[in-house]
Amino acid sequence: MIELSREAFEDAVADALDSIPPELTRLMSNVVILVEDEAPPEDPDLLGLYEGVPLTERDGDWAAGALPDRITIFRNPTLAVCESVEEVVEEVAVTVVHEIAHHFGIDDARLHALGWD
């Protein structure tokens, strides 16, 4: 497993978010991006997770009192599948895009069809 500090990993997540076009980030609504060291025990190899209601499924009454959607990027599983810092940065960028796509209602099948494996 590659060594990368929590701070450096969070910087990679921030850089990935900064690379998302502003016209998309302006459309993101009621979502928070988090970094956790470990994935859930039931899926320990998970690199990222979107939890919430995709924008495509929200209706006019949805926002009243709703907690923010959560996108969590998991540090240790990501480090475990990468062999270099550069690969970590690339994997984080792909994972961030993947989870943001879920926020916009794009499912895994469509992401794979678009080449986001």
C-alpha cells in the first residue's frame, strides 16, 4: 500500500473537485464531500460512496428540512489499489467524478458506457 498523509489525500480530493467545471458545481445542491480513512465494513474495498437523493429524483418539496447528500471518498482502500502518488491522484479524480455523477442521477451502467470504469 502506498503511503500518503491524510492531508495530502484531502488535497487530492480538493484538486479533483476543483477540476469539475464550474457550470456543473453550480448545479450541485445540498451535497457535502467527505474523506474517511476506512470504507464500511460490509464493503471494505469501496473507494467512494454517494448517499442521498439524486437531483433527478427530487421534487419541489424535497429540500424542506433535508439533510445534505454525502459523497465520501475512502482513503485507505484507494491507497491499497494504487502503486504511486500519481495513481492515487488519478484514482481520486475518477472516484470524485463517479460519485458526483450519482448525485446527478447517472448510474453505474451509464458511467461504464461513457468509459468511467
